[in-house]
Amino acid sequence: MGKIQIGCETYTWAMSGDTYKNKLEHILGVMSQSGFKSIEPDTGFMNGFTDPKVFREALDRNNIELSVLCHVEDWRNPKETAEERRNADQWIEFMKYFPEAILLLVQMPGKDRENLIERQQNLLSCVNEIANRAAGEGITCSYHPNSPMGSIYRTEEDYKILLNGLDSKVIKYTPDVGHMAKGGMDPLKVIKEYRDIVNCVHYKDMFEDGKWAQMGEGIIDFEGITKYLKESNFEGWIIVEDECDRAIVDPDGVTKQDGIYIEKVLRPLL
């Protein structure tokens, strides 16, 4: 790819519940009109598009490429369950048709942080194993921690365990600047510390009180982070994942406004 490009995640449309779950072609069109170059769908939006050839045709119709595919599971046990393994292998097979894209693994947050050390190790065991199988098929993987109260990797101490426990030969790290801020961290500091294993970055904004903000309206230093990524020769994707309250009722409008912010503020930095 050779330079930083900016794509868009489907979670903005997930904020509306099931309203957009079977409207991936519509979402692709909105992303394209908003100036985004790629999509990161979560697999829950792939109904009707699990055939990679059908999906590629939809991408081509909208002048969008697949940068990342987000696969969410529980991964609570020391090894994958039979169903988790089947699901992962299905998406590994799918990703063979998109060799430039990343398979992004994300754990579904639980209700609490009980048995934390055991759960942290179980997660690492599962995602390292999936990434090892994916690497055998030529597929690049990454892991994305999140910040709800039941997340097992949400604080700086948690991140040390996670980022030193990922098998970096087969799986890298996708920092989400909003989730890091919510977990009490300085996003730029963490990205700098682990820059050598960063292969994708998620952008979302947050207000001072911890609520999600529309991009450019909160406290996240997108300009400083973008400048650092450019200076450090990052060549991956920045993926925008706007979770502001307005996205619940108007994800299309939020995405179009994010596109305007990117053109005015971030694109000149690239």
C-alpha cells in the first residue's frame, strides 16, 4: 500500500440495532460518498456476502476495498470451542481472497472481570492459535482490545499483559484511541511504546466525561496521532469507528460529517 489510508468500520451502523444488519450495500455506498477508501465490516454485517466473489463485486461497484474484517467471539476457554474454531476457519478461508486485508480479532466483553488472570491467558491462547493457523494461509492478523467494564484488557496494566503476550510473529496490535482514553491511558504514548507491532489503528472520539463524541468534537488528539503515524512511516489503515449518540439515529449523516472532518483536518497531514 505504501502510505496511510483511511477506512470506515460498520459499528457506526450497529449503533442502530438490527436496522442496517442486512444493508451492507447501502453502507458501502455511504462510505464511498463520504470519501472513505475501504471498509472494515464486522462479520455480523456479512449476511448475503459470505461468498468472497459476491462480496468483491459489491466492493467494486462502490469503489471500496476491504482493508480489515472484524471477527468477534467470546474465547473464554483455554482452547477454542468447536463452534469458535469452525467460525474462525470459515473467515480464514474467506480472507484468502483478500490477501492484502487484515483479519481483526476482538473479544466480546463479559459482564465482569472475575477470574481475570485466567481469562486473560485463555484469550491469548485462543487468538495466538487462530493467528498461527491464519499465518499458515498467508493471512495477516491483528488484535483489538476494548473498554467496557467487563473487558479483560482495558487498563494500562492489562495492556502490558496483552501486548507482551501476543505472538507478534503471527498477530499484531490494533490500538483504538478511544478505548485507550476510556481506560485511562494516553493513546499516543501507548502507540509509541508498541509501534513495532501496530499494523492498523482505530479512531473514535470521546468527551472529557468518557462518553463517545462525534469525530473532532471530543478530546482525542487525532492530529498529533496522525502526524506521529506519518513520521514513524506507518503504512497501514486508519479505520474510523464513530460511536457517538447521534449514530443511533443517523449513522449515514455521522459518516458524511466524519468524511468532511477528515478532508479538512487529517488528509492534509498525510
